[in-house]
Amino acid sequence: MRILIVNTSEKTGGAAVASHRLMTALQRNGMKAKMLVCEKLSNDPSVVALPHRWLQGLHFLWERWCIFCHLHFSRKRLFEIDMANAGTDITRLPEFREADIIHLQWINQGMLSLKGIRRILESGKPVVWTMHDLWPLSSICHYARNCMGYKDGCRDCPLLPGGGSRNDLSAKVMARKERMMAGRHITFVTCSEWLGSQARQCLLAEGQTVVSIPNCIDTSVYCPGDRMEARREVGLPTDVRWLILFVSQRVTDERKGMCYFVDAVRQLTEAHPEMKGKSGVVVLGGHAEEIGELPLPVYPLGFVRDEKTIVNVYRACDVFVLPSLEDNLPNTIMEAMACGTPCVGFNTGGIPEMIDTEGPLANGYVARYADAADLMKGIHEVLTAGRSKEFSQNAVNKVYTTWSQQRVAARYIKVYENSRTP
């Protein structure tokens, strides 16, 4: 079976990382899988870049300009919205023609247009679409927050100036998506049960198949190691008892909850002053130097692509904190747990499906949503409960039993087989 995985980037962003890992997992399980991307960053022969890269840049710029106009020339929501009005027709490419299954992933920002997706559906090839957020079944947003417009047809969009209108951009894009999917079948795969629950309530999901399969991870790469050796490898101090880790592709992304992290760390040193001389904060990601002032030493590592370095950062730290306000199934939590690092996060999105707080299988702490005080409590408990080895082993065990390449690939292969059945 030949699988063509389509994603905007090969390695930049969580969806790209998940797509590349899935391709590798499928190949190791006997499938002939390839990736088709706009942005190729490696020499991997299984990854094919779209021709005419300059054209993809024009598609990206045109879509952003159109969105900019709809936002009344404000940059505030410029990258929270996608309308897919420009993109490449991939149905003419040899990789498309030879594929048995077309597997769409995150295809925004100039990769595919709605017209291009319609042509894919009209080709008659089975289409599987992994949802890394709600966009495939909503209108223009990736995360709905408190808006329920996706249930009965988007309009009056809160992301648009003045809250939108009855016939705003969201209503128009929703109508285009309805026409695109009319009479055609897509198997949607959500990476978490949380997103699956949302997806099944979408107006566009009527008549479609929605299943939930988590992302996978290569446990031969992301695995436990010696903490002090890892600290030396990445230049972190070995004389600090506890290192608290925050990771995000862009640290300043409001959705990742940096303000709650900063508040929790401040409360931690106020409530437990004895930790002040024993702890430090490690920040991995773009704009790491822009973290607010903290009462603990901060070690900003910036944006890192090298996988060995990323693994050593996880191994070097004692707890990973991700206070996202909305997230699907964060790769970063999966990566930390695979390296034996317990995690703390808010009770939102797919995070409670990953972190177990209570019982003999506890591997971290799930804090009350948007509650910095409870986040602080979780950080303190994980670091000082005297169960660090237990938390670490439980985290690794969960990764092996839930997100291993073999398990996830087997579930996807079953989806592919079912999608080919008339």
C-alpha cells in the first residue's frame, strides 16, 4: 500500500514532527510511505518538496494579504486564521498518481487551497485527514476556545473585527467547505479524544468518519538517560538540584500559557523559599530570552532543531511544565515522558489524556484550568514528593503502551484498509 502524507513543512511545528514520525513508523511496518511538503529541510529521499517553491511563497503572501484586509489591516489575529484561498494542485504530481491513499495533515499557509482539496476528493482516491486542530472541520479558526459556531455553521466570528457578521469571512469559508465535501467521503483522524469529541459535533462532520488515534514517537531516540551527563552535554548547571523546563516553538505564544508559568514559579519561591537556591528554569524555544523576570536563574536555550540536543534537554530537567490554554496532544509532553521526565499541565484539550495525577500509575500533575496556584502546587509535588523515580518509570511505561510506533502504525493501517472498502 502506497501512502502519500501531505503536510506544509517537513519538520517545523508539531504537525510536521508528528507527520514525519508517522511516515517512519509506517515504513518500519511494511508500508510504502512518502511525505509531500512545501518546506523540505533534510536529504531524506522519502520526503518530496513541491515544485516551484517561489510559487508557494506567493500563495502564502496572497492569503495573508486577504486575511489582513478582512482584519481591517490589523496584525493581531493574522496567524490565527486560515482561509485556504491559495495553494498548489497536487493531483498532477507523480507522487499523487502513484499513491493508493492520500493522507492530509496540516496543509495551511499556502500548501493546499480548498479548490485543491476538492480536486483531491474528485480524484476518487481514498482520503484520510489527520486533524492537529479543529480547522479541517471548522471554518477559519484552528482552536474554537469558547465559540460553538462549528456546530451549526460559522458566522459572527469572534476572531474578526467587531465579532464578525452573519455573512462574514467565516460564513463564506464554511459554505465553501460544505460544497467541497458534499457527496464525498473523508476519514478524519483526531490526535486526542478531546478533539474527537469536538470534531463529531461539527456540522461538516455529518456523513463523515471520525476516529481518534494518537501521534507516535520513536522510543529508540526519545528515551531516559543520565541526568547529570545530559546537563553537561547542553551546558546546564550540575550543581542545581531541580531544573524546571518550559518548551514551545514560540515561547511568546499566548496559547502556551507562559504568563501562568511565570506566575507559578514566582508563587513557588514565595510559598517555598527553601527552593530558591536549589532550582532553576530552562526555556527551550524561539524568543526564549523574552521570558518575564523570575526569582530563579533562567537558562534560555533558544530554538533548537538538533534532536540529540532536544533529548538531552528533556533528560537534564526534573519536571516539564506546559500550561497550554488549549492544545490537542502536545508532542512536547510525549517527548518529555519518553525521556522519563514527569509533566505538569492544565486540565484542557488532550493533556489530561497524557498526564496521570493519581494512583500507582501517576506520572505528573494535571492542574485546574488557568490556575497558576494549582500549577505551582503540581510543580512542587512532582519535585518534592519523593516519587521521582516512580513518576519517571510510569511516564516511560505510558509512552511504550500508548504512543509507540508499532501500536500507532497498526491503527493507521487499519484506517487505510477501511477507507479503501467501498
